[in-house]
Amino acid sequence: MSAAHLHLLINHLPIVGGLLALALLLLALWRPAHLASAALVLMLSGVGAGAALLTGEPAEEQVEHLPGVSEALIHEHEERAELAALLSVAAGLAAAGALATQRWSRLPGFALPALLALSSASAGAMVWTGASGGVIRHSELQSTGAIVAGALDEGSDDDHSSDEGSDEDHESDEGSDDH
């Protein structure tokens, strides 16, 4: 398994985990029994964020010289990843601290709203980071506004040669104005 493949496998954990933890925390506002589950998911997401950050540099080394890969897009993704990992690890540590009390009723009244705010920031940053990572190798996502405009100015030339298929595919598409 290559470094890039490992990074792609790991980086989904903090994104999906952060969103799931956020949903569990919102549910816990009505059913406090879900707080422990939310805390466990936040802790796993924090670990996943750390692992994704650690595998990012080796993955960069593997793809940065490939045709159509923009150094500006990689840099933007790396900057976002550092913030997202920091927030995710902080949310995981806060959740671990809350879980360590063994009783949620012992927590101060601001604990759940603070954990909810930190979880929201973490989940949002993870989605924001994932969007910037997706455009590194998926040029079809670059026009969706998922990345800041300045990073695309230095970007690739939309090299789709490896994705276009055979000549037969092109012949069947000729004359179509649905591009």
C-alpha cells in the first residue's frame, strides 16, 4: 500500500466521525444517554485526524510531481489540514476529559455547549479540508468553488487525458452540446 493510498483511507475517518459526533451531540441535547457515544466518536476522530496529518506529507511526496497536480492546491490543503487536525484533536481531548468524569451530570453547565461548539468547528474544518484535498486529483471539482480562487490560478491545465477513455467514447460524444 502506498503512502497516498494510506492517506486516502485514513482521511475519511475524521470527516465522517466529526459529522457523526456532531449529530450525536445534537441528539444528546434531548437524550443525554448519547453523550458517551458522541465522546467516543470525537476521540476516534481526533486520532484519525492526527493519523491523516501524519500521512499527508508522505502522500504529498508521492503525488506532487504527477501531471495535473498543483503545488498551490497541495499547499492550501496542507494549511487547512493543520487547523482541522488541531480542532479535531482538541475536540477529542475535551471529549476524553468529559468522558473521564464517568458522570455527565458532574460537568459544568457550559460543558455540553462548549463541546458542541468545538465539535461543530472541527467537523466544519474537516469538511473544508476534505474539499481542498479532493480538488488535488479531481479537476472536475475545481469549478465547484470548493477551493479559494487564488490557489487555482497556479493550478493545473485540466489534464484529463487519463480519464477520457478510448477513441470510440469520443466518437459517440461528438455532436453533443451537453458539455
